[in-house]
Amino acid sequence: MAEIVMGFGTSHGPLLATPPEQWDLRANVDRRNPELVLGAGTYNFEQLYELRKNDGYEKQNTIEVRRERHARCQKELDEVGRRVIACNPDALLIVGDDHHEWFKNDIQPAFSIFHGKEVFNRTLTDEEKQDKISQGNGYAMQIYHPPTDEIYPCPQDLAAHIIKGCVNDNFDITALGEQPNDNGVMRQLGHSHGFIYRRVLNSKPIPLIPAAVNTYYPPNQPTPQRCFDLGRAIARAIKSWPGKERVAVAGSGGVTHFVIDEAMDRRLLDAMKARDWKTLCNEPDIHFRSGTSEIKNWIVLAGIISETNLEMDLLDYVPCYRSEAGTGSGMAFATWQ
């Protein structure tokens, strides 16, 4: 039987590749955003600042603090990568979300798993580069996409078995046998998956099973409970595979952003560490909006972990503020071994 030998979770936001001196590139995007979400509320930047002006975010947005927190993030990204490489798994299943990378408005599956032979992480076109630069994400290109195309092998039979197992567990999984393309041009591998291969693994070609959850786009985002239950189904499917593969599993993205909510981040991370699945699944679904919705990728991971005896090591939680209104990205890094 296959064995789940490791889990890990990591944030993947653009600030991780952006020099602290340039975080205002993203803060300027926040200032133009009319739908900044915090808890059940939605605000423009001025309204958010008025709500939080007494919380002292100016003191957490100095260049000295930015540099210290950026360095902490880099240290833990390196450590996660070291632990994965030391574990040397035969396959890596990554749960991420899709920002209209493989899927567009014509179809957006709630859950999907790829079972093809290989996936391409292709270099960006000039038009795609300009679009990212305009969104303040120019520095992030290097940690999502390679300078030349990279190919990651995929364990087809194991991936197909996982899909079948989830179907037998009453999940209607969208199965991808080929990487989506437009007139023969491969669509870009999602940043959730590209980040882990480019930044965490330094492009080490561990066989990849890309799984995607629609955390962002209405109307079919799955609830926290449904995400957790999917993770359990994935774990059962992996463990029922007759091969001897040692499988690592990962949750990519989060935690709260583009408005940081430290209380929510700590509440959910503490619940994962304590294996308090009830608290994790009962967090109100309205709290999982915008970038914060990516925590659901970690909740799928938690469901997988719940079927194992692996223990969580929270390496660090780093709130990376980039404005006086408390916008930015909560960053979290953890392993289960």
C-alpha cells in the first residue's frame, strides 16, 4: 500500500519574491481595490483605514519591520524545501487554487485532479509579463514561472486511482487527462503549483499530482467542511493504492490576505496543530473570500492529515503588512512528519 509520509503548507504570495522596499507596488493596488474583505465585511481602502486606524499598523509597515519579516519568510521557505528534499517522496500531491490559469469563465470545477503524463510550467509571453507588472506582481514571475519551459512528470496511474477513489467516496472530481490549451498553446501551470516547484523545490522534478479547489469564484466554491471531507477521501484513496509509493501532500496559498486578520490566522493554525477539526470546519464560510479563501487548500490538507498520525510543526506565522490600513499577506509555513 502507498503511504503518506509528509505534509506541508506554505503561503505563496507575491511579497515573498518582492523586495521589502517595493511592497508599496502591491499596497497601491490595495488603495484602488473597492472590495477589501475582512471577516463578513467589505470595504474600500479609506473605509478599512477608518475601521482600523487605531490598531497601529503604521508601526508594522516600516522598512525595518518589512525586512525582518521578509527574512523570516525566506528562512522558512528554505527549511520547508530542505525537509521535502530530505524526505525524498516518490510523488507529491499539491492542493492549490486556480486564478483563471487552467480554467476560465466557461467552466470552473469545484474540485479537479490532473492524471496526465506530465505538466508544463512554461515561460511567460511578453503580454503576460506586462499584465503581471501592471498588477504589481512583476517580481513574483521568477517564483511562479521559469525563464525557460520546465516539464514535471506525473504518476498517471496513482492520480487516476485517487480520482476513482474520490468518486467512490461521493465526490464528483473533474478529471484532467491533458493540460488545457488554447489552439495548441499550453495554458500556464497555476501559480499555486508553480510556486512550490520553483521556489520551495528549486525545480526538483518530484512526480506531481496537481489538485485544484475553486476557492475564489462564485457560485460553486466548496464549504470548509466539504474541503476537509475531500482531503479525507484523497487520503483513503492514496492508502488504498497497491503500490509502495511514498507520497507527500501539500496545501499552497493563504493565509489571510489582502487584509490580514491575525486572529483568524492563529485560530485556524492552532486548530490544525491541535487536530481540532470541528473548529476548522465550522469557521463561517463568508470569512473565506478573496485571497483568504486559499486557506481552504490547507483545510483539504488537514483532511488528508486527519487520516494519518503525522504531527504538525508550525515553523512560523509572519504577518507581512504593506499599508497603514493593515493590508498585506499573512504568511504561514508548516510541515507534518
